[in-house]
Amino acid sequence: MSDLLDPPSAAPAPTASPVTLRKTGWWAGLRPLLLRVHFYAGVFVAPFILVAALTGLMYTTVPTVEKIVYHDTLTTAVGPARLDLRAQLASATAAVPGGTVTEIRPPATPDATTRVSFDVRGLPDGYSRTAFVDPYTGHVKAVLDTYGEWLPLRAWFDSLHRTLLLGDVGRVYSELAASWLGILALSGLAVWVARKRRTRRVRRTLLPETSARGRARLRSWHGALGLWIAVGMLFLSATGITWSQFAGTNVSELRAALSWSTPSVSTTLPAGPAVVPVGPTGVVTDRVLAGARAAGLSDPVAITPAAAGKAWTVKQVQRSWPEKQDAVAVDPATGTVVSSLRFADWPIAAKLARWGIDAHMGLLFGLANQIALALLAIAILCLVGWGYRMWWLRRPTRAGARTPAGTQKPSTGAVVSLGLVAVVLGIFLPVLGVSLVVFTLADALWQHRRARSPE
């Protein structure tokens, strides 16, 4: 402070001023561009993020609601002894005539029902017709159309969250939201931390300024909360992209090229001297399950029948922590395990993908996972709401309104760099890349119009 009070003759040369360096440094050229990207994405993409957060918040309640809605379907009174799978399969087959058995899930707990899924003509892709059988009486308690392992309620909310019930067209919305969520988190984090770093006060960076008023107060809450949940937003962005229509395909191809895909157990049977009769499906199911139990597979498991000449697959399907994902291939004629794959032997990238997807769906840590996702969704809704409120307080129609990044202009190098980033992203993340180009062109037109307009 004493330097600022000295006579001008004693002042250091202007070229050494830290203020001058800050104005002419790389950050001075990049910051306006980040502000503009953050602003345009916040205004035009935030509605998609808002919908994704809202539907995601609803989705976190589904596991609890599902247990209530389908209580009679999923549970039964415990009887003296369970029927073998052969008898249960016969009841399920009678309840779903014309169907082909695709999966059998024995009850994982004493009071649970057995699930038998069928491929039935006329169902949408990914759906099965599933019979829920009382394992003690053989009575079919319900027949429902399921999506994978999801019951109708969760399947509906899952489709709402991923596609807004619009099919492949709706998947563009979720890809836009997932990809831009990460960009908003990174750009907002950079601008907020750099802005607060100049004050040299950690508290103003980590916590909102309760003494501030108006737009400054909103910006303080927006920045501080965004800082705290940035990692969560990046996680949702990265894992959400794996389900997207265009980027998801690229991610799958990249994982396959790097041998990071989820491995599967080999169903090839060893060559034998003669063909051994397999027997009825129900008999084989009991035989295959017994072979898997002998190999150490514990509940919950799913049994997948195979075509003639192939081994049946039995896989653990517990997706809560610790995960059970071991799998064995069993000879349907003899019940002998011919191949096995342990979760411990999965590539680390495949494990991380499995954990990330299950955490995104609220499965990895059960109720705690669902609560964390709900809080994260609420926080994102708050960020979007505060962001729009800040825009409204400085809306273009208001007297004295400024451009999204004030009067500062980004450097040519920053603009060129953003263009290169857009090209790269356009290859791997097409929806993000195209929208980034649109935002850049929109900002260029805005600046051109502003330069031509009279002061």
C-alpha cells in the first residue's frame, strides 16, 4: 500500500505493474470468451439441463416408490419349501403362451418371487414379458412388460429422463444436456476461482457473501454452490454421455479400440465325442443353476438360455456395493462349468465404467446414492434458477444493459483456440461441437451488430 502513496517520481516503471500484466496476459484474452460461452450455454442450454435435473430428481424416488407399487408382485409369503425351477418355469410358460424364455432370475431372498422373462413378438426393442412366480406354490402373481430388469414404472421414468418419451429424437436433448453440463461446470469454475483469487480471500471463494445484495448476492451463491458441486456435475456429464445417441456410440467404439469394453464369459462348448441330450428347458435350468452354485456364484443371479450347441450363462447381478458381477458358462447337458469370468479380473476401465454407470443410476450405494443424486439435482436446479435471475436483472431490454462479458473482447488466439476445440469436439461429441459453433457465430454476430450500432 505504501507504494501507492509515494510521489510519482518514486513510482516504479509502468511496465512492471502487475495490473498491466493482468490486462495483457493470456487470461485477459480468454476470460471474455469463457464468460460468453458460459452465458450462451446458460441461457440456451440450461432449459435442457433443467429438464434433465428435474426428471433425474424424480428418477431418484423410483426405487422407493417401486417397492410400494409392486409389493405384491415382488414378494410372497414364505412357504415350507421351494419348488424346483422346472415347476416354476412351467407355470410361467403357461402364463405367457408363445413366448421364448430369455432369462430366469431365482429369488434372491426367502420372500421374493422368481422372474421368468420371455421374448414376445410385438414388444418394443429392449422389452420383455416377465412372469413373477411364487416359488413356493408356483402361482403366477403378475405378468408385466419389463425393460431389461426395470419394472414398468422405472422403465417409464428411465425413458422420460433419457428421451422425454420421444425415442431417438429425444436422445439429442439428453446428449446436449450431458455434454454442456461439463462445459458449464468447467467454465464457471475457471471464471469464479480466477475472480475470487484476486481478492486473496478463501472464504469468498468457498462460501457465498451473505452481506451482498441484489445481483451480487445471487452471483455469490451461484458461484459458491457451483464450486462445491463441480465434481458431481462433471461426473454426471461424463457418465451421461455414455447413453447418448451420437457421442455414446463414439465412446463405445473408443472403449472397444482400447480393450476397455465390459468383458463377457465365453459360451463355446468344448468339442466332445458325441452329442449329449440336453432335456427340457426346466430340467436344464435346475441343472445349470446347480453347476453355477457349485462354482461359487451366490444370489442374486440371472440364468440366460443359449442356442443349441452353446453354453448357458449364469451371471451375478448385484449392482450395489460390493458389486457381484461374476459369470460362468455351464454345459446344459451336464451342468459342468466350461468357462468363468470373475469381476476381479475385469480391466480397470471396465470396472470404472460399471461403477460410474451404477452410481449415476443410484444403484451403487443404495439409498445413500439416491439421496446424494437428489441433492445434486436440487443444487443444479438452484444454479439454473439463479443464473436466469441474474440474466433478468441485466437483461438486454433493461436500460444500461451490457453484453454478456461486458465491454471486454476475447483475443484472436482465444477465438482460434475455441474454434479448434469445437472441431475436435464436433468429431467425438457432435451435438456439443455443433452447438459450440452456433454459440460462437451468435456471439460474432452480436459483436458485429454492436460495433455498427451508434453509441
